[in-house]
Amino acid sequence: MSQPRSAAEIGALYQELILDHYRRPRNKGTLEKADASVEVKNPLCGDEIGLQVAFDGDCVCDLKFSGRGCSISQASASMMTQLVKGKSTEEIDAIRKQFRDLMLGNASAADDPRLGPLRALSGVARFPARVKCALLAWNALESALAERSP
Ligand code: ZN
């Protein structure tokens, strides 16, 4: 964060981005043909996420999510699908690790540009109960990738 912006300004921008993804989710719906399909729940908050993934070789060529729950869980799912679409499973693993580190309190992970819009969720790390909400879509993706690997 080298921009000359106050923490409050950044917080407001991040809040706006989260609400934007919550209100206008990207890649929400179902795929006509999916190679992996998983459903995960976060009983603590009542969040539900269904994820369908289509692969092309080592690449996640398309994915869509469905679900309901709090703004953090749904915005995180929307951002996740936008970020990983078209990427290789290796690239996705690296992003997933960085995001998990960020959520577990490693604030310097937020400097990684690969995280893209997910950096807007960095404040969630301060609220352990919400970290599960933010990671739910990534758990779904992890299961979908595992389902596909032999
Ligand atoms: Zn939640």
C-alpha cells in the first residue's frame, strides 16, 4: 500500500467493492457441462456455496457458483471465480495459499498483486468468525480440484 490514501479511505473503497460483488455477483449460475461439482456450508453463519468447474487440460476454463449467505461469503465467491477463471491449477494454488495467509493474519500477503480484488477482504482477518465466510468459496474450489485429480 504505497498510495497516499488514508486507512479510512482504503477501508471505504474496499467496503464498496465487497458490496458491489455481493449485489452484482460475477459468474453466478450453473454450467451446462461441469467436470466437478461441489457444495459446501458454513454452519456458523448459514452460508452455502455450490461450485461447478470445467477444466481444459491443467486450466480452469470456466466456473460458476450458486449459493446464499452473508455478504462476505458471497462477495468472496464472486471475486474468487473472477480471479481464477482461465488460470492454471498451479497459479490457483499459489493465489489460494496467499489468500489463506492473508485471512490468517499475515498482512503482508495483501501486497501480492495476484490477489486482485480479494485484497478488499483483508480487514476480515480481524474477525476470526468471518474468516470462515471468506474462505468458504476457496474450500469449495479446493474440493472441486481434488475431485478432479485422480
Ligand atoms: Zn458468513
